Amino acid sequence: MNTQITLDQLKQLKLQGMADAYQAVLSLPVQDQPSIHQFMAQLSEAETQHRVHLKTQAYLKLSKLRYNAVLEQVYCNTARNLTQEYLMAIVDCDFIECSENILITYATGCGISYLACAIGRQACSFGYKTLYLGMTRLFEK
């Protein structure tokens, strides 16, 4: 069987994750290539991860987050009234499943927007659609 035809067919079927994984396996020496069962599992896992990545990227683009923030870079201390425990409670995005809201208030310039963008990015990575709005735009909507 011609491997190039197989790669072309995978790309034609829009299975880019599988095509990339197939190409990676083909580059391995024959003795290091996985069994057929492992190979199929790797292909399906690669396609699943590729689709989740594309979905997350689309959600991030639609969310219009101001900052490229991640929760691991948020500075927690008692002066900001933000503890590591409270931040860890937000990380799993259970508040969305429970239909709860988060209201972030503090003095200007303390990183409120950065924190909101980090939470929004985390929600996108869990498969939730988000939209970043400042107070002015929120009141307009």
C-alpha cells in the first residue's frame, strides 16, 4: 500500500491529527513501530486531541480576551484579597456548570482584567465559550 495515498486520503477526509500521527509512526524504525491495536489507539487519540485543540483555538479567538493570560501566572496574596485556595476553586470551572457568576472587583491597576482573561482562557480550554467585555461594553450590550 502506498503511504502517500493514505496520507492524502486522511487529509482529504480532514483527519489532520491522524495524518500527523501516521507520518510520525512512518518515520520510526520498523522494530519501534507499534502494534496495530496501539497504532489505531494512537491515531484516534491524535485526531481527538487535534480537534479539541482546534475547538479551543476557535473559542479563544471568539472570546476576544485582552491578555494572553494563564492562571499559573496570576499573583496571589492577601493584600489583593486573592488566595491560592480561592484560585484553585476557580481552576476547574465548576462555577460554570453550577450556573454561578464570578464578580471581580478591586482597585484599578491591580490585575483584574488579567485575572478575568486567565479565567476566560481556562474556560475555553475546558470547552466553554467565553466573551471578554469591559464594563463599558457590558453596559452597552
